[in-house]
Amino acid sequence: MAEDIIYSDSLVVITNRSIIFRRYSFFERDRMVLFSEIEKIFVKKASPWNGKFRFHGTGDFKTWFPKDFQRYKRDKIFFAFIRYKWWRIGFTVENSDAVIKIFLKKGLIKNID
């Protein structure tokens, strides 16, 4: 598995097939989502209205944010819409430009603000 990691930081691990969200649950368990399960990803400029100050959990019962106590410093917030699910994952990364390039290459990004 280590050989197919294409990006990794303290928040996510991206491989050729999946993304692992670190400290996803309340018990700080990681969660792996296959790219085939992701319908689309929106990228938004971080703001108080879209989760900039949401350190962990949810505020609207639709978007779940893995733990990131530095989210307020991040420039972008990513929203992964999961196929056939009503909820989505809001997440941040340490190098948003690198991750945007990866997701664009995979055809996952549908909107960038």
C-alpha cells in the first residue's frame, strides 16, 4: 500500500484508489473512502459559513468534518459527495494546491471557488 500513496499529510492519505481521512470519528478512527464511492468534490474558499471554524463533527447534520484543530488557518475546504448517500464529508488538507491537482486529474472536482 505504501508504494501507491500519492499524497499524505497529518489529515489525509491519498492513494491511487482511495482517500483516508485521519481522525474521522469521535474515537479518532480513520475512515477510508474509495474514489469509486465519491460522486463529486467541490472546493470552496474557507469561510465561517462553510466550516472554517468547525474543528470536528457536524453543524448541519449533512456535512461531517474529520478532526482538524488548524482548519481555521486553511485556505480551502473540500466537500466530498458520496454516491447514493444524503451526507457528505467536509475536509481540509495541508497543501490544497497539490490535492486539487490530484482530484482534477482523477476527474472528481466539479466546482472550485
